[in-house]
Amino acid sequence: MRNLNLFWRLFISYALIIALGALTLYLASEAFAPLFLDHHIHKMREVMRGMLGAPMMEAMEADLSKAYRRALNQSLLWSGLVSVAVAGVMSVFVTYQLVSPIRAMQRASRRIAAGQYRQRLDEAAPGEVGALAQAFNAMAAALETSEARRVELLRNVAHEFRTPLASLRGYLEGLEDGLFSPDEAIFTASQRQLARLMRLVDDLSLLSRVEAGQEALTLEVVSVASMLEQAAATFRPQFAAKQVALSLTTVPDTWQVRADPQRTQQVLSNLIANALRHTPAGGEVRLAAQIRGQEVVVAVEDNGEGIPSTALPHLFTRFYRVDPARRSQWLGEALADTGSGIGLTIAKHFVEAQGGTIGVESELGHGSRFWFTLPLERPKAVT
């Protein structure tokens, strides 16, 4: 039985049920029909006792009982055969209806395993089978999307590796052919390209660890004011060089959150770098914080170019890019040059791992507001 497929298991189970039903009907007839017949004959004997002699009465009773049993058995036989045939046909039909979508799912699963992610099932089936088909199609769509992003990532990474590697190759060939002299400018340019490669490799490695849950966080009480001031101090030279104003809303020193200082600074750096990159000279970026219930909302606002509304739901999606033609569009400080869409994904993982949420509000041409929340650490009452 274990080696049989589902079709034959269901069919055999239906056949056993039919056989048990027929056997039960036969045994019930054999048990109760003679009792009813004997009761009827007993009444006839009382009525006809004076009309017929005892020998004739006994012969008639025996003949009647024999004829009744023969007719009953023949009726049970033919009706049983017809019932079994009809039930068998119905069991085959029902079994096929149950097994057919499962076999279709099996075939589709094999095609998906072979890389054909566009396979879909008919969701018109009723009940649990239809719900299972819907879940299967949702899984297939997610796999197709993930595969498309993986292909896009490989394309982006290949392009980003190719650019600095081509530059390094050009420097080396130029030095070898005597076109360049080994001066400080060549070494500086080479180091810059190597740093770009290392940044890409480091962030791809970080993303893999974060998504695998292998990046541990160290939560501690952190001052919101100190956190914002540290981030602002880090970026002031870059803002001054681009002639973009960086303002910081005053935050009480008593506001504290429970967070990982290093990873929270990484999130802030990501958002501030994005704002600076997309704010023209003469613009402004503002850091702010406010308390909302049991959490602190940290926001980075700018009056730069803004983000298309169609891109907003996907900004924190792994490997998503707002516009493939604009490689550095809203991708985060760590991968500003690569355009592979990892920076904001990493930021989202870090914020959610600390019990917070992250989001964005923007209007194209009117700036953006990126924000994230962290659990508020209430001061303990002194007793």
C-alpha cells in the first residue's frame, strides 16, 4: 500500500468502502428478512389453519420460504452489482478530480525546479485544492521575482566590478608600457578603485549575513541627541563641500532608545548620504526626532529631487533600483557607486532587528523624508 500512488490509494479505499457497504447490506438482509417472513407466515397459518391440512401447510411454507430467499438473493446480487458498478465509476471520477490538480502541481514543481519560474496553476478548483493552487502561484511569482532580481544583481555586480578592474588594468598596462610614471597620482587612483571593490564585496557579504540572521546586535541605552550630533558631525565636511545646509533639530538629552550604536549610525549614515546625494547646492537636509507613543521617530528630510511614487513601495526591496539608467539612485552610502540596491535593504534589516520600523515619504521634485523608529527607553523612577 505504501508503494501505491495517491490515485490507487483513493480508489482502493473507495472500493473497500463499497465492498463493506454491500457486505453489510447482505448480512442485514440475511439476519432480518427471515424474521419478517416467519412473522408473516405465522399470521397466514392462523388464518388458513382450517382451510388446509397440516402437511400441505408445511409444504407451502417451505416452498414460500425457499422462493423468497431465492428472490431476495437474486435481487441483492443484481442490485449489488449495479451499485458497485455505479459506485466504482463515481469513485474513479472523484479520485481523478482530486488527483488531477495534484499531478498538475507536481509537474509545475518540477518545471520550476528546472528554472521555468513562469509556471502557474489553475485556481478555479474549489475548496482547499483551489487555495493550495493560489498559494503555489504566489510562491512561483515570488520565485520568479527573486530570480529576476538575482539576474539583475549579477548584471550590476559584473558591471561594477568591470569598471574598477578595467581602470586598474589600464594603470598596470600603462606602467608596463611606460605610458605612466609610478607617481602618487597613479597610486591614489589605484587605491580609490581598490577601495570601491572592497566596499562592494564587504556590503554583499554583510547583506548575506544579515539575511541569514548571523549579524548579532548589541543593544544598549543610547542618547538620541548624541546619536544625531555624531552623525551630523561626520557629514558636515561633505555638506560644506557641496554647499548644502545640514540642520539638526534640538533634542532633549533625556530622550534615550535601546539600540545598537554602531548599526544605528550605519542606518543614519545611509539615509544622510542619500539625502546629500539628491539635494542640489543651496538646498537643505534636516535631522529631526520626535516621540510617538513608546518609540522615537528619527527623520532625515531634504528638499532635493524627490522619488517617483511608483518607486516608493520598492525602495527597501533587495536589489531594487529606481531607474536602471541612474546607477546611484537611492541606494545608500555603502553602495553609492555600485547601484545594486543593497544599502536600504541592510538598513531595513537593522532597524527591524532592533524592534523598529523604517519608511519613506516623498514627492517627485519636492524632496523626501526617510524615517525610522526605535523603542523608547523610559527613565526608571527613583524610589
